[in-house]
Amino acid sequence: MAALGTYCFDGLNFSQASALYTDSTLTTLSPDGWYSQSNIIRQQLNGVLLNAQPCGTCLISCGSGVDASFSSNGFFNADIDLANDTGAVILYFYMGSSIPDGVLTTYNGSTYNRLTCEGNHNTYTIVDGSNTQVDYSGINNQGTGRITYVGNSNTSLLSDSPYNTTPSGTCTSGDKPQNYTYTGSSYVAQGTYETVTVASNEIGVNPGGASRVFTMVVPKTSASPSTINLLIGAPMCGTFFRWEVDCPVALPSFTASAAQSTTACAASTTTYYFARNATGTSNAFVVDTNTTPNVGNWVFSDANGSAYLNDTSTIQYYIIANTTAIGVRNGVVVSSAACSSSNSLRLTDCVTSDPWTATNTYNNTVGEVIQYRIGSPGSGTIYCGTVSLVNQSGVNDATIENGNVYGCGDTVHCTPTSNNTSFFATSGTTTLNDGTCGNTTGTLLYHNGTGTLPQVGDTIYSGSTSGSSTVTWSNYRGMGPADVADGVVTTAIVNASGVVQTTYNCP
């Protein structure tokens, strides 16, 4: 390995400099020879730096990994050679059992900082710096170009921030991390330091137990560029980490239905892709062998991992082989269960508007009014309800009586559930809540509530049975128990369905 030294140059950076010097005043030229910084190598000949060249031996080949352990803290840079292949670059990280470390990958001018882990949303949870569960590590850190910290939870990561103290011996909490560059076969200290502030949204850790292996996917869609940069941020003292960068490859595929809002069974019509997670505490990690996505896997619409599947906060379901419904949210599988094959429908009771779910035994359609009994199997009184939804999942709590279609006002087949309570109302309404107080209550009406007069939530009817038509009005109408002058006790507003929305007690 070449010897390390401190040199000064006369350009904006090493690649553009014209010469190297041994002093900051740029008076003493460095000896002729070969010099390198990061992955750039240049020869100084007769006091002039020749063209910059990539240092092939400075790069780590993809398909390999690195273990690192330091008593201090640091920022650890490494460049990995991906060669000319295209596909998805899968990176795996293990951060030990006590100290979380950060990850930021840069490729082709874009940064990547979102990670999941084996068992995420199943056996394990991921939480941010406020201890709130999140779908994946870095979900609130997208677009920032900043590190995402993963591994086992440690509250000192936040409490010790900012890390802005100049080191003076043994590493202590709050010290600036030193910069390291992977050269040859190890990380080499650069003699420079970084001030670091860790924010809550940069954290996505396991809240207890051993750290998991975290998975990141970076798309490589063209032969060049062929180099990817990996930055490990370790602001806490005593860091330990392992990582592995696989060569680009097409992701494994699976077929499933188009996205849908329910778990109803459906045929597989579309090809999708996923990235397998891994386990283990040492290189090489043991990659899972699942042939369809597990809970916690990244899922994509393309083989390169360029477009996450349903990268939104609203869950969508994809049905695999007409048997399994995987729930996807923010690009990661958050649930997996048998799809619903019951072909259930949702009923809205003609009288009470209560919702019920039942097996669609007779293939009824939305808008039809059918008979049902409460329970599965059903028993007792026959009621009527309007089919509001079909192909619904959920627990059946009612049973369809037959396949006949009726009407909600059909009192022969749709037996009224109960007798209504009579009351009297004023003939008119007013916009003032007390505007009808003192008026005559001369109009006979009915309600389905338990009190003498209607209350909020009760329905107003024209007749004594719940099969009668509902009565609606706007503004405030007076109500009382008898047909008398000055008979108003309360006033009320109802909606278009005849349901009382608000009431007012007259003085």
C-alpha cells in the first residue's frame, strides 16, 4: 500500500490541479511520482501533474463485502465497481447490535437512502427518531440527499447530536467524525473531520432486539457510469458494520392482478418484480429464496428496480395466483393473507340504514332490494336492504333469504321492524332555532326514536310503521307531544333522508 502524506495543490480539486506542493505557500514542489486521492491517480513529472486517471485498484468489485470495526467514529467512503452490466444493484447492511449507523448511496448523480429489512411489518417493526412506526427506513428523508440511520435503536444517536467537538484523544460523545476512504483493502483515515447533526426523520431503526440486515435497491439502467459510491455515517463512538454490494442483475419476477382496493380474489394478469431480503451477521449474508414477495420485500414494476410498486400511503392489494392478497404501501409489502373468495355483498337496510355483509348467493347486483336475516346463518325477522357494494371482503353478519328483488317500500315482503312514535309539528319552518317556539303544533308525524319527541339520529316518518315514507324539511321546525296552540317544546333540522341533525329546546 502506498504511503500516506499531506500535500497541497493549486486547483479547485486534485483532478484539476496543475501541480502538488509540500507546503501551503505552494513554493516547494512535491517529488515526481504517482499520487492518488479517492479513486483518482495522477503522475507528477518535472513538477507538472499529468492527466487524471481512474485508479482501478482503488475500487471494490461488486459481489463482495466489507467488515469494519473502529473504537472511534467516522464517515466511511467506498467506491464499488459495477462493471458494464445493467439491472438492479442490491445492497445489504448489518450494523451490529448496539449502535445504529447511517447509509447513503450515490450513483449517476442520484442519492439513495431508503431501506427495508427481513421481517419488516411481520416479526419486526421500523421506527423513526420519534419512535413512530414507519413503512421503511428513510420514508421521511426522501429527496434530502442525507444519510438514513439503521440498525438497533439507540437514543444517544439523537441526544448526542450535534457532533461538533474537535477530537482530543479517545473518542467521546459529540466528537466530530473523521473522514475515511476505502483504499486497497481497508478504510484509511484522511485526517479531516465532519460536523454532523442527526435529525429524527433520518432515523429508521429496530426498536429492540438484534439489528436486522437492511436492504437497499439502486437501479442501473445503462452500462455507464460503472462506479457507485457508498457512504457509511457512524457519528457514535465504537462503530461496527458489515455491507455487501451485489452486481447488477434483473430482479426476480412474479405475476399478480392489477392493483385493487380490496382483497377479493382475482386472476393474475401482470408481471411485477421484487427484491429479496437477507439474514445473518457476517459476510456473505444469507439471501432469502422466496419465489413470491414476502412481507417486508421491496416490490417494483420493472426488473431494474426503477419504479416502486404503489409508492403511495394508501394500501393497494395485488392478488397472486388467485389465492394470496399482498398489501403494498410505499413500495413495500406490508401484509399477506388469503384473498377473499366469498363474493360477499354489502347491504344497507331500507329502514335503519344499518350496513350488513352477506354472501352473494344469488348474484344480486348494486341497487337491488332483497330480503335478508341477521346472522350467518341468519335467523329471526326478515328485513329488506339495498345492495350497495358487491365483491366485498369481510366477516359475513347476515344471510340472503332468496334471490327475489323487492322495493324498500314493499310492506308485504319487507316487514316493518317496529311501530313508530307519534308527535306533532308546526306547519312551517324558520332559519331561527327559536323562530317557531310559541306556534301551534297541528301536523301529525312519527319518529323511530325511544323518546317522546325526536332526538338527534332519529328518523321522521309520515306513518306509524317504519315502512312509511320519510319526511324531510330544511331549517328549524317546531315539535310537541300534542296538537295544541303554543305546543312547541323543541325545534329540529333534518337532512334529505329524514334523519334529525340538530335540536333546540324552546325556553
